[in-house]
Amino acid sequence: MPYVLFMDESGDHNLESIDRSFPAFCLAGCIFEREYYKEVARPAVETLKQRFWGRTDVILHSSEIRKHRGAFSFLGNEAKRQEFYAAINELIATLDFTVIAVVILKQAHLDHYGDGARHPYHLSLEFIMERYSMLMNRKGKGVEGYMMAESRGLKEDTLLKGQFSNLKRFGTRYQPNFGNISTFWMEKKTANIAGLQIADLIAYPIAAKILRSDLEQKAFDVVIGKLDKALASKGGGILGYGLKIFPQPTLEHYNAFGKP
């Protein structure tokens, strides 16, 4: 049974000038069984688009949704906004997929590692791949999958593909073999890939909740049930499994999300 992981980010990877209003980088991956994605998930996204726009070429983009821009200008109307948000939450809640998310707390990362602080996206890719590979190992022998991310420009794409190749070749301390991850490629936002849009929709609520775990986040309340969990014998928690906070979760995070 092959799987596919779609991933997208929220926040920027810049460590030289950290945005104090959003000092985190989140890379979120949505894992679907491949045939389910093709037969159920992708059509469900298209149905939502038909409902609100009467066409399927609209790209669901978290930033534009929050700012009511472009195709989402109608969200300035509160009633329509509530209807749309409810539809998005229902879509996410209903679809069968698993989430693995990495949140890099950039200032803490920089303070801890200094000049040795690794590129947040590249570090997050490593954590995502480890957990994706381990998840498929739990599914059974011979289970494999591939990965897709949104294109970020020629230079960034080349660096990221190089990082993937290095991980495939050398493995990591915790996952020495990534043989069950077959390929990794990138698509532009304009390719209108439903899985990438779902990843985009969940990345921001996760990052926002990590930054302010005391604030109510309805979108996160929907996502939290999708996060990969430890086996029941290991406590069944999400920290360190479906949710990786780096370099270290705070006491607030442990209180909000439980112990690993």
C-alpha cells in the first residue's frame, strides 16, 4: 500500500532577521494512502471549490484566506467567512490522513547553536523524513511512499533536493535507512495540487498554536487529532512524534500537548 506525503511551510527560514511577530518556522506534512488521495481527498477539495466558486482552479492559500485577498475577498463578509471556515474545518476533519509537523523556534535555535544553527527547512525535512519512514515501518514490511513539496525557486529547490539525496544516501542517527521513501519532487503552487493545499492550510494553525499555546485555535483543534501518535505502550503522546518542537518544547508546550 503506497503512501504520499505532501508538505508545506508556514513562516520563513531566515535566521539573520527573525520576525518577532512570528519567530517560528513550521513544516507540515500530510500523509495519505495514495489511492485514497486520488479517489477521495482530491475530489473532496474540488467539491469544496465548486461549492464556493463554481470552478476548481482556485488555489487554497492560507495567507490569502487570512487576509481576505484575491479569490478570498468575499471572506470580508462575516457570514460567508464563518460558512467557509466551517467547510474547511469539516474537510480537514473528515478526510483520512496523518500529520507530521516540525516547528523550529528560531531564536532558541540560534541561541543554542549559534553559527552552527542549521537551515530550518533542511533540518525540518530531516525530522519529517525520519518520522515518515518510521510510520511506514510500523505499517508493515514492503510499505513505501514518496514525498512532494511546493517549489520555492530554483536555488532553494536545488538545495532541498540535495538535502534529500544526502539523507537517502547516508541516513541519520535515528533512521539509518530511508529505503521506504522512493522519490521526492516539487511542484509550483500554480500546479493546483490538492495535497499541497491541505498541507498549507494546516501549517499555519500548528505554528500559531506553538507560539501561543494559551490562545484558542479552532483550526488547530481540528488538526490535533490528525497528528501521529506514539504507540499506546509508549504513552500515545504526540510530542516528538507527530509534533516535533525544536530545539526543545517549553513547559507551556508540555502542559498543552502532554509529555512525549
